Amino acid sequence: MKKKYYYKKNTKDRLNLKGLWQGIVIAAITFMVIMFIGVGSVLAFVPDSTIYSLHEIPKLFLWVAFFLSGYIAALKSGYKGWQHGLAAGISLGIISLLFMIAIFPLSMILEVMILYLFASIILGVSGGIVGLRSTTTVKKTYSLTEFKKQSSKQLDSQR
């Protein structure tokens, strides 16, 4: 009787779709909440005569959402940070472009579309790198007794 050998695939060769999905969804929800709260508070508390243009505020919040999607995707997966950030940035960039085309069909210029897609890629990758780096850093926390022991050892070694 022959033995069957099962080859176990290394799961770190692929992207973690659960982490990627969580990054996209959390960033999209955060963008919508910040947009409604931010723009709503500006419209509520600032007189109409002083508001010249609000088109920069949604752009800033959207770019924060691009970064956040890559950060959360890399944080949840724990490996391949820049690749998770790239996938999350491209996905969220395409989703945001589709929404912008649906809302503003005539005012979307090709240059603006390319800018948003490029920004989503760059910010998603940088968010992925930062997200993975934040999982790998070792944070040392000392209690007061450990600090005293360490300082007394240093003093003993200096004598």
C-alpha cells in the first residue's frame, strides 16, 4: 500500500484576503464617517460667506483612507506589508474612482483619475510598510523594579 504524501502549501506565499478585505472595509467606513462628521461640522459652524471651496477636504480624507487601508491590511496579515498595501490601495482606488465617475460623470478628467489611482497605490504601499513595521517592532516596557535592577547592574559593571 502506497503512502500518500500531502503537500501543505505555505500560506505566506499568497496574500491574506481576510486582512485585505478588513483593511478596505475599515478604511471605507472610516472615510465615510470622517467625511460626514468633518464636512458636516465645517458647514454647521462656519458661515457661508467664509467657505470658498470644500473640494480639498474630501481629497485629504480620501488620501488618509488610502493609507489606512494599506496599514490595516498589513497589520492584520502580519507579512508582506507592501504587497498587501499595494493590493488594498489599488482596490480602494478603483472603488473610489467608480464612485466618483458615478457621482460626477462629466467632470472626471483622465489626469485626475490617474492622479487618484497613483495616490492610492503610493499611499497604500506606504501604509502597508508602516503597518508591517508596527507589528515587528519590539516594545520594551519596564516596571519600576526592573528599571532599578537594570540601573544597579549597570552601576555594578562600571565599578
